[in-house]
Amino acid sequence: MKFDRVDRGVERWLLLTFYALIILTVAIEVIRRFALDYSSVWGEELSRYAFIYLAWLAAAAAVRDRAHIRIDVLVNLGGPRAQRLGWWLADIATLVLAVWALWLSLSPVLTSLQFGSVTAGLRVSQAIFLAAIPIGFLVVVWRVVQSMLADVRRMRRGEPPFSGHKLFD
């Protein structure tokens, strides 16, 4: 229970931090551009990379809550067994895709580390920002495994599978 709070809390705080960083940086840059007639190179770059991290962490959070975009009409047509099978197939497909994408996304990070490339504005290692994709997919893999384990626990208790949080009914 305590691990679950930490698990969700870290993710939420990271999402909030990246979101606040984007808003703060863009606001400062707008003020600087229009009030001082000057803007920095690093402001646009920092907000762009914060947005990339925000997007990948939010994708993982959506996988955890099964709130990502999906077409679940066929899954919801059957009974609890068919729903469970449908969710398992969807989770397995997501897991395969995430592991494959994780593997593919490691190459640019390693290449950046090998050649020591840096960003144009911030002048820091580009690998830090390229790592957002493998980190995001690693967290997606973690969330899918958590979801599958939670489905097994629900099945053992005789409960229907978790169908996610719905935005619209």
C-alpha cells in the first residue's frame, strides 16, 4: 500500500514539475520577448524537452489507469471471461510494442553518449533528452506488468477486470 502511494506520487510530482517548468519557462520567454525585446535560446529548448518528458510520463500514467485511447467495443461485448481475455491480449500487445520500442530507442542515446553531442541552447549532453523515450517506454513496460498482475489478483478474487477510467460514457 505504501509502495503504491510512492509509485503514483513520484509520477504525479514529476508530471507536475515538468508541466510547471513548461508554463514558467514559456511565460518568462514571452515577457522577455515583448517587454525586453530579447529572448534566450535555452528557454525554447528547455520547454520543448520538458514537454517531451511530460508526454512520455503521461503516456505511462495513462497505461497504468487504462485511460489511453483505445477501441474497446469488442472487449466489452462479452462477459467477464471474454473481457479478461481481451484485456490480456491488449496488454500483451502493448508490452511487446513497448519492449520493441525501448530496444530501438536505446541506439540514439548510446550514439549521443559515444560522440558527446550537446544541445544547441543549453549546451548539455543531448543524451539526457534523448533518454526520455527509453525512460518513457521503460515506465510503460512497468505499468503494463503492474496492470497484468492486478488483473491476476482480481481474477483470483472473482472480480471483473479493471476496464480503466472512462472520459466519456
